[in-house]
Amino acid sequence: MIYLKSESEIDKMRIAARLVSQTLAVVAKEIEPGVQTGKLDRIAEEFIVKNNAKPAFKGYGPKNNPFPATLCISVNEEVVHGIPGTRELIEGDIVSIDCGVEKDGYYGDHAYTFMVGECDEKDKALLQVTLDSLYKGIEQAVHGKKTGDIGNAIQQFCEDKGYGVVRDLVGHGIGKDMHEDPSVPNYGKAGRGERLRTGLTLAIEPMITRGTWKVKTLADKWTIVTADGSKSAHFEHDVVVREGKAEILSTFDYIAEITKNEILETQYG
């Protein structure tokens, strides 16, 4: 069931989304060669709790194998759902950090892929294309369009440049639940799918690879990696469907202040 939000609900979602954005910036301060992913996770959880919210990912999933951490930290060929622990980041890694919070009954969900020190030029290009594709998708998140318009914009932009677009994982609606209808694939045909209406809130999140679009799941039943071992990038924003132009609830501005990251060149609109 598709659930359209009132303006008062959107106000609460904006607060949740901005808290996730601030959390990623706090984590960004600590990203450097030698840092353990578990340390980044602890920093995020402490910050979220301090701001009177709950980590949305911790404990999520099946009862016999709930996700054990606050952040999904996915390095290099890991696409999403990497579990933080004792792994140390090294110079040249790219690391996707996905974070979710629940605050006052509403969810925020937001992701950014960071460079660890100096990275390969091909990896920098992957990050830039993935970020650009996110905004290409957001441009289609307007009243009267279809979910297929979002996916088609992302797919065509990335595939035209020779990148793989992961198909097994998709964006989604978001609100009182972290995952709501509709699903928002990062591929598809324009004019197909669910009709977008004002007040619909979505998490749009392209996952793009330097190789195949195919993925596989590791033995922990959470970490998803590229089938060919190629590197992957992931960016995500929470948006509200509006007339004419979508509103972005989350922001990368806090990260930009910390990292001065050259990948942050894309401007929406």
C-alpha cells in the first residue's frame, strides 16, 4: 500500500533524514587508513542515541539472524550490508556507509561512498558517476511520473558510460516504516511502474559497479558483493515527490564540510 505523507509528517521525516546526514558526517571525520569499521559503527550509534533516536538497522531482519550493527559498512567489492568489525580500512579503499535512524516514529535512510586516502582514478570516476546518477533519478521523482522513469534515468546514464547497475537491490518508500511501498529499482522502462504522487516519500539509492551488475551473498547472509569482484559504489537520498521538482530531505552538505571531497561536484537542479 502506498502511503502519502502530510506536511506535518514530512517535517518529522526531514528531521530524521537530517540526523542521518549528520551521523554520516560525524563518521566521516574518522575515516582514514588503519581505522577499524567497528569503531565507526560505535561512533555512529553513540551519536544517534545522544540525539534521542534509535539506530534503524540494528536488530533488523530475521529473528535468527538480525543485523548486528548500526551501520552497513561495505568496502570495495561489497555492494551493501557489510557488517562492521575488526577490519581496518587501507589507503585506496572505497567504503559505502549506509545509516538509518528512527526518530519520533519516522525513519531516515542515507548512504555515501567515501574514499580512504588517495584512490585510483577509475574508482573516483565510479563514485562520481554513481553520485550523478542519484540526481538523475531524483530529477524524475515528480508528480505524475512513474517509478520506471527513475530507474530508467539511472540505468541509461550509468550503462552508457560502461558501468553495471545492480538489479537485485532497489530503493523503496520510507516513512513510519524503513521500507514501504513502492519499490524503486535503479533500472527499468520509462513510463512503467507505480505512478508517483505528491507526498510520496522515497529512498532513492543507486548501487553501481565497475563490472557486472550481478551480485552474490556471503556466508554471513548479509554482506552482498559483486559476482566478479569489481568495486561498487552506493549513494542514497530521502526525497519527497512534489509538483515540478522533488524535495531532498537528506543532505551531503555536512559531509562536504568535513571531507572537502572532490566527488561532491554534482548540484541537483
